Amino acid sequence: MKITKVEVVHSKKQVTLPVDYKPAWWEPDGKPIRSFGFSFYRLHTDEGIMGLGPYRGDPDPFVTQALTGLNPFYVGRFWSDCMMGRELASSRGTYGGLEVALWDIVGKALGKPIYKVLGACRDRVMAYAATNRLLKVEEHVKQVAYIMNLGFKAVKLRLHRPDPRDDLAVVKAVRDAVGEDMKILVDANQNNRSMNYNYWSRKTALWMAKELDKLNVYFLEEPLARRDVEGLAELAASVDMFIAGGEHSANIYEFKEHVIRGAYDILQPDLLLGDIGISGIRKIAVMADYFGRMVVPHVCSSGSVALSLPAALHAVATIENCPMLEYPFDPPLLTAENQQLILKEALTIEKDGCLKVPDRPGLGIEIDEDNIGG
């Protein structure tokens, strides 16, 4: 079997949101959006099997050449040739989505889901609802109550307000409302670019971390810039809760210093944002396990969820040191229905707070061509 064509599919249809959507990491002055679309890769083979993967930019000629004629079972060769970070630059895309598409072909050729091809640890993974916006206190409390009723056992709240004390008030109100029946995770988004935002100092981050610790927060994500390894390590050593980060890491090697110096308790690679893919998540998990760390992959919201989520789900179903997986969910704006519109069957949370790993061959998903548009 050989790859014969690398295709990029852009949907003609857009999801229109009912109100302006501005995620926390764009606050205070980012421009809101009212719609989003879908893009993904299709890899074609000479045996008629097609592989799907989440899109992250058109592949450059070197990568297209590396794929064309490649036996898709040689996923490791593609990862080594195109995704090791030897020449990674911000001017090019990342190729984790193409690596996912290769695994999709492998699974379909073998008649097995990816996680069973790689060696399954489980077929269900706990998911946490990752909300994105900064709302009023009472709106957060109401939203979390709704999320709990759906079956979620964990929720992530965002912090990015001008006064960190207002952030803290939201977390406290939600904790008071849910008691200890819900895991609360917090994302400070201090590693994101944001116009006119007053980023936390080490002193502010430490104060916030200690206050959140009192509220039994499970993890605090990105409390400082990713490059501040020393500050993150000091923070992790000062509190009982876990310090998490790494979604913007360009490749697996960028986690090395953070792990060795104890900057992250939980590593959060994104298989699509970096040159990581399913193989990279598994490699990171081995390194993290050696140092007694955990892995909770980041999953982007909006148009890439439909393929990134099942890919990440297959990856973590093969590792033991992943306690949960991110599930982008911010009702009524970001839901399974609109973020996974291009799938015939969306991945939804079950009453025990878990996601079932798709058990059909490959990624185990089907594209609804009617919702792509012609």
C-alpha cells in the first residue's frame, strides 16, 4: 500500500454562533468571532483506503514528497523525517494531523481501532469540560451546574481578568456551589499573547496558587510564561495541587527541561499545535512516567475538535499516566453539536463522566459530507 495523494479539505459551511464569542485568552482587547469552519486532511492510498487527520496548515513540498509513495505503515519513518523538530520554525505548519491520518489508514487496513493497534490500556477515559469564556460569577455557577447534570465529574475555569481577586471569586463561588462533588481545574492562560493584559508576576502567581490550593483545585494551568522554567518549578514546589502546562510546545523535546527541573506535574502536549501527533503523546508519556509525572493532552476548541478529540482519545487510551482528557465545552456557544458538526456521530460524555473510545477501525469516525458543503 502507498500514499497517492495528500488532500486538504475546507468546509464550505460555517457554524454561526448565537452571540459574540471571545475566549478568555483574548481578553481584554481581542476581537470576538461569530462563526468558525472546519478543515482536515485526507490521505489517499492505492488500495482505496483514506486516512483522516486534523488540519494545521498546508504541508510544505518536503512533507508532501515524504508522504507520496510512502507505505502508511511506516508511521515512524514519517515522524522521524518530518516531526522531530530539526528545523521547526513558526513560518510553517505542524504535521501531527498528517501523522494521525497515517494511523487512521493503518487501523482501517487492519480492521482495528488505533488504540488496539498500539496496545490498549482501557476503552474509557474520564473527560473534563473545558470552558473558555470569562462570565459573571452567577453565570459560571449556573453553567457548571448544567455541566454536572450532564455527567461531567470535572470542569475547567478560565482566569484572565484585570484583577486576579475577581478570578479567585469565581473559583470560590463555583466551589461553594458544587462542594467536593466536582473536580475544579483552573487555566490562567499566562502563556498566551493578549493585548493590554497585565500578566501575572511570580509573586502574583504564587499568591493565586496558594489561594486556589485552599479551594482544593486539582491543577493550575499556565500560571506563568512557559519559558519561565525556574518560576514554574518554584511554584510547583510551593503548593499541593498540580501545576500543568505545555500546550504550545513545538515538539516533544521542549518538555525535557520542564520535566527535569520539576516545572510541570502535568504535561499538556497538543498533538496538533506541535509536531507531536499520536506517537509524540506516547513518547512524552514514557518520559513523564519515568519522572513520576502525568500527561493530560490539550485539545483545541472550535473547528478542529471533530478530529483532534478522537485522535487524542486513542492516544491516551494506550497510556496509564493520563487521569483525564480535555473536552472543549462551553455551552451554549461551544457544544458537541456544533464543534463536531462534520461527524456523523459526535463523541459525547456519558453519565459516568467518561468518553468511550471509538471501537470502529482507525479513528472510528465518519465524516458527514452533507455538513461540509460543496
